Amino acid sequence: MTQVERLIRYLRSHPGSSGMELIAALSLPKYTSRISDARAQGFDIVCEKQNGINRYRLVEKPQQQILFR
């Protein structure tokens, strides 16, 4: 499984994850690069700042929900 696949699966089950949570859970020190890669593949990952912390969530179209299950 690729790092992008792991990221997508994690964001599906943990919407609103912070960068530190992504690093800790997925061992992805360059998580922003993997987010960029996922976006390049057509995934919509939104970053929202909450209380000074960037939070990431996946916004999926119905046809994307079957990928990386």
C-alpha cells in the first residue's frame, strides 16, 4: 500500500486530523507532500485552521469512495 493510499484511508476514518496526528499515526514526516500527491490524483483534501491548528479532511465524490478501501 502506498503512502497516499494510507493517507486517504486514514483521513476517511479520522476527518479533521492535524499534521501531528498524521505524522504519529502514519509515520509520514512529509505528509504535506503526500497530500499534494493525493490532490494531484484528484482527491479533494481540505485544510481548515481551528484554534491555530491546521486540520485536514477528505471531501469525496461518490465514485471516489470505492478507491483504497
